[in-house]
Amino acid sequence: MGMNGIDISNWQKGINLDAVPCDFVIMKATEGTWYVNPDCERAYQQAKNAGKCLGVYHYAEGKDAKAEADFFLKHIQGYIGEALIALDWEKENNSSFGKNDLNWVKQWLDYIHGKTGVRPLLYISQSIMGKFNGIGDYGLWVAQYANMNTTGYQDAPWNEGKYNCAIRQYSSCGRLSGYSGNLDLNKFYGDKTAWNRYAGKGNVTKPSTGTAASSTSSPGGTVLDLVVATLQGKYGNGDARKTALGNRYIEVQNMINHIASASASTLAGEVKAGKYGNGDARKIALGSRYNEVQKIVNGSTGLAASYHTIKSGETLSGIAAKYGTTVAKLQSLNGIKNANKIYAGSKIRVK
């Protein structure tokens, strides 16, 4: 007994969920207090219209648990009650990982439960399950892979039955019809009724006409769209801007502030990853930073490409620090989907 499904993020932007066989789809919604997945709403509505069971998750940055929970809730208001919700607790970009795991996670889960009446699931790797003994009445979504071989859905994943969990993620190299890239494959140990109990009020899969992640008083569109419009003066300044942008204000202002303060190399890496679009949109978003950033993007700094051979025990964050770059840039340069999965002997580009 069980259901087969996938979890996705902006790495799978544009995936056609009408074409991919799955009983459920869990979508990344937010990260920290700054990032909103720009493809979440599109994917969510497509999955909903296709009658899939729904889920959304928040990737923890490990800073202020309440602030991260509030940020997540702000962007999933329309999903609460019909989608299972979850916290993704991993090492990368998480300042509390390995230092304050149980307390941080419990604070986040308890706060979400108190605000919504829904008990979130906790996504963790099997290797750290022991850290969360006594976490409370929260289901677990456990990641454990037998290997990194390409696979389809499995009825009995490796080590099934060795521990209890609500969902098991058993591969990040899944291949399914309707999509040409790798997918995370999962097994849910229950039926649709059980899924709906985790979601809270039940998974209503009727077609939706509205935008679920934003209130009707707030403008729609991607964060980049709103940043460009803001810099063009559409939303004014000060309190007028706050009122006009509504619950989108913080994410928009965070991007504007980030562009003003980040290093040119950081911005160039983000440009290459597609964060600031192309053409006039990129010029407007980057403003006075555009020329210095574009020089780096165009390779006009005179720096030749450099490579590093990964050694046993190295991490992507450690390699990034060694070469004065960022994890995000290394992922962009090398097409690395999961920063926690790198392999000794592999050669990656660092500049």
C-alpha cells in the first residue's frame, strides 16, 4: 500500500505535471526569509487541476525560526488545508544545522501547528533521525538512497521497514516519462485519505481560478517583475510602496537591498543562474551595478576558467570558501542540483 510521487523546486521550472506520472507533488515554496520559488504557484495549480495530492515545503536557513515560519506562512496562505506542509532540514546554507537541530526544528513545527492547526512533516536524512527523538507528534519524511543509479518508482525501496516514516525519499536520480531530467522519487505510506489527514482540512482538487500564494490586495508576478516595476516608480516609495506591495513588500525590498550591497561577483553568479532575467529587465533590476556585473558575466575581466578536483571529505561550501566564491555560483557553473551531493575524483569549474 502506498502512493508514488515527486518533490520539485525551481530546478524543475516549467515541468509539465500533466505529463509526469505521480500520485502527489510536493513543491518548494520558500527558503529562509528571502526566497520564494517563482515556479511554485504555476506548478501547484497545474498539479491541483490534474487531481494530484499536494504538498509544499520550506527550506530552513537556521536563523530566526519564528521569522522563517511567518515568511513561509505568508506565501502559502491559499494552500493551507489542502496541501501537506513540511520543513526541509539540511546542512547546506543552514547556520543551526548540527548545533541547535532539535530546538530550532521543534520551535518551527510547534509555531506552524499553533498558527494553522496543521501538523507539518519534517524532512531529514536518515543519518540524523536520532537527533529528533522526542520531537512530538510530527510525521517524518526521510531521505535515504541505496545509490545514485537511475531508477523509476520502486515498490519496496532499499531499507524499507527499517524505521518508521510517513514519506520515504529513495532517489534523486529518478527518471519518469514526461520529463527529461532527474527527479526526486518518494513513496507515501498511505492512501489519499491518509494524505488529506496530514494536510488538515482535506485535499480539494477542484480547478482554481485565483492565485493561492498571494492575497488579493497584493500584486502578482515574480519577485523580479515587482522589483523592475518598483524601480520604474510604479509602487512609489516609503509607506506608499509598503501599502502598494502589501505582503510582497519584504521579498521585493530584500532583492533591491541585496543588489545594492552584494559583491559584483555574487551578482554575476546570480545573473548566470537566471535570477535577474535578460535585456531591459536585467538592466533595470541591477541599475548602477549593471556594467560591473555584466563585465564579469561576459568574461571581460581576463580571468581564465579554473578547475578543482574534489577530494574525499570535501564539501561544496568548503571549496567555495577556498576559491573565494559561493556555493550558488559553483552550482551554476557545474549544473549541480544538490550541493550536498558531490563526488571525490570529479572535476568542477571554480572560476
